[in-house]
Amino acid sequence: MVKRASTDPAPPTMQSIAEEVRGQYRTLEEMTIQALRAAILTGVFSPGQRLQQDRIAESLQVSRIPVRSALRLLESEGLVVFHPHRGATVSTLTDDEVAEIYEIRVRLEKFALRSACERVTPEEVPELEALADDMDHAQVESSPEEWFTARQRFYRRLYEIAKVPRTAVLVDRLRGEVGRYLPQLPADSHGHKVIIESLKSGDPVAAEKWLENHLSQVSKGVRETIRLAETDSDVR
């Protein structure tokens, strides 16, 4: 895994995300949901941070009604928590919860990789290679939210090829639960290449080995991030 260079594009803001998603959705509520989800997953809002509805509505140029609806939906996804008399905050996770999430992900994603290796066709490999190139380009040239979107496209297409729709839904949900911690960690730059080579050879062993090691390292990084945040909070 490698860290983004200091010359990388500026980190995303609520305004930059709003500009990117505006016009892509049929309703203001759909646009607001996607913008808020992206803002949480790309680190615009940190774990535990209060989500002020008035300021969010102003940034998105909408009323508070779609903001409130979006926050309630994101609560059902585990990204937001509502507190009596305090409003909504970005949810946080415990060390044990993170460990459980990644243990489940290893099992689910190894199954998905094996299925993809068994079912991929020669015509589908170039499509995945193009999506992988988009990830590389976004990591170097684009904003974190664009890299996140490119990565999401790659894995969703991979799991479509694997024909494991229920597994894909579960993995998406688990990724979402930890996504708000990931902008604070180094980004992986070569894992998709290992996956593509396994698809070409029809042998998932190398990809499974990379996946298990990668998710183990990310799990450790997320848990360390949580511990540091708790220590910082105690000092304050």
C-alpha cells in the first residue's frame, strides 16, 4: 500500500461533492443521500462529528427536508447515529466491531473471488482491466471521492461476473460501515492487478492470499486509528 503524494489533489469538501453529484439524480433526496454518503465515506465528516443539518442544506442548496430524510436512511446503513437533544453524528465503531467486520469480509470476498475466477470469460477480462486503469488514474490525478467511485465500479463489476449478488450486497454494507475511517489510511495501488492475473489464469490462490493479507492490514489500521482517536479524546 502507498500513501498519496503531497501533490495529490486537494481533499474533498461538501461543496465539491455536491457539484459532482448534482444533476446525476432524478430527485433532490437521491442527490442528497449520495452526497452525504460520499462525504462520510471520503472523510469530509469524521467519525463522531456532528452533522449540522442547516449547514449541510446550505452546502447542497436544498432545504432541511431532504437532508433529514437522507440522514435517516444513512442511519439504517450504520453510517449515522441520532442522539436525543444532540441531533445526528457520524457513527463510530469499537475495536471488536472492526475485527468482526473484517473477519466476515475475508470469508465473503474469498468466496466471491473464487466464483469470479470460475465464471469470468475472456471477453470480460479487458473490461475489468479498463476499470482497473480508471482506478489507477483516479488515484494519481483525481479527488479521493473519484478514486472511491472508480474502486466501487471495479468491485461491483467483479462481483456481477462472479454472480454472487447477495454476497455483493453484504460486502457493500460492511465496506460502508468502515468506510469513514479509510480516508485516514494509505490507499492500495496494486491489489486489482493481482486479482486480474488470477482471473486470467483461473487460479484464485494468489488473489485470495493478497486479499487476506490486505484486509488484515486494513483492519489493523482502522483499529489503530480508533485507538488514537480515543487517546486524543481522553487527553482533551
